[in-house]
Amino acid sequence: MHALLLIDIQNDFMPGGALAVKEGDQIIPVVNALQEKFELVIATQDWHPQNHGSFAANHAGKNIGEIIELNGLPQILWPVHCVQNSPGAAFHPGLNTKKIKHTIVKGTDPGIDSYSGFFDNGHKKATGLEEYLKQKGVDSVSLCGLATDYCVKFSALDAAELGFKTTLIRDACRGVELSPGDTEQAICEMKATGVQITDSSVV
Ligand code: VGL
Ligand code: ZN
């Protein structure tokens, strides 16, 4: 069984959103077309409480982009984004959600971030995604969504390490690019971990 994972296709990651990803909205028609080609579609949502430790606003005197230590882990500070039940946390209105069988929320613990859809950044707690996929008989996953250099990357690395045959659909993703080249670097790391890189035209 082959599943398509839609990673964090949420308003706050779109142009004009709180943590905007350049051209993030351009993936929408690509992702909608892709969904028709998969038996199982699963989505993740970044889903933070207002007091989340990844928000610069929750650390007096700290700025967006600074790195702090959060409960023993390095943490990049982000703008307030994807607050639970806020419009910014909702899926992009153009995303076809009819085929989504299950949604995994992540980043709900204020004390730790969760870029991957499988585990928090300390690999301490699982989100339930691995169990869900295994119970559905999924052995291979393809990933698309936002952002290539954060949540898509860490989800793909975990998927490959957990033993799923893992494919990144490159043109159905966009990166944050805090530093120029981050997206290319992320693709190199994924390749090195055994992730196949492909384009929607050949799926
Ligand atoms: C993400 C930064 C912070 C992402 C989420 O979805 O890639 N990036 N939270
Ligand atoms: Zn986040």
C-alpha cells in the first residue's frame, strides 16, 4: 500500500501568512492532482498552543530566527504560527480535503517542537503516524507540502529510517529558505538517507 503524506499545507505557510513560504500556494493544484493517484492520503497539521516554546514572542528579548535552547534542544525561534483552531492553522482553502483519511497534529506540547509528522524533535514521543500507516498496510510513502527544508525533510528522514520506501515529490513542495540554499541542502540530506526524489509529472 502506497500513501501520500500532505505535510502542513496550512494558511500560515502561504504567501501573506505568519510564516510565509515563497510560492507555497503554487503547490496546491499539483497536490490536488497527485491525490487522485494514491489509494491513501494522510495529512499533517502544525498545531501549536499559544504558549508554544518555538514562538519568539514567548521569550522576552529574543528575536525571530535566533536559536535558543528549549528543554535541552536547540530551537529556532519562529513567528507565532499555526495556533490551534486559528485561521492560520487551517488547510489552504484550495486544498482538496475530501480524500484525506486521517490527520495527524503535531507541535502540541509547548515544551518541544515537532517538525516531523512521526516524532517530536527529541524523538521522545511518537505522533501515532507510524502505527496508523503500519495498521493500514502501508509500506511506501510519498511526501509533498511545506516546508521542504523543515517539516517535509524531517518527516521524510523519519519515514526512511522507519523502513518505509520514501519518495519526495519535489515540485509539490517549497522551502522556507531561512538561508539561501537550504532547500537544495535538505534534498541532498534526504537523498543521502535513501529518499527517492521525483517530480509529479512522473508519479
Ligand atoms: C514548519 C517551521 C516551524 C514547517 C513548522 O511546517 O515546515 N517550519 N514550524
Ligand atoms: Zn511550527
